[in-house]
Amino acid sequence: MFNNRLRSARIFRGYTLQKTADSLSLSLRTYQKYEGGDREPSFSLLVAIADLFNVPTDFLLGRDEYLNSLGVYVDVPPEGPPRHPKPQKNH
């Protein structure tokens, strides 16, 4: 869920993969691992990501019921546009 919300926030805010990685002082490949679901950020990086995209950390973590209970509205859709399927490896 985190990786999908991360991608959605990035796209909704108009950031490229490279611009996001640069803004967070990460390599492109490292950032791609977060969006791909292969890696999870530290707490400090999670906060930096939330600040960059102007969303609550709870949104990135999928805590919608909690946010709703506080009356918090997030303008970013939970799901971004469809992903392109990963190419199949030939064996």
C-alpha cells in the first residue's frame, strides 16, 4: 500500500522519479525500490517524503480511518494511474 500511495502522491504533485530522488537526496534506483515495494523508508525519510508531497504520513501508511476520524482530507488519490506490467524474463 505504501508504495502505491507514494507513487500516486509523486504523480499527483507533478514530480518525476529523478526529481523526487534528488529532492530526497537518494539515488534514482533507491527511490525506485520504494515505489516498487522492494524497500521501506526509515521514519525520518517517511517524514521527509510526507513533507515533500504535502501529505500526512498516515496517508502514506494507509491509515484512512484514523485520518477520517480527525476530519482530515487529503487531496491526493490513494491510487495513481495504472502501472505498466513488468517485462517477463525469458528462461
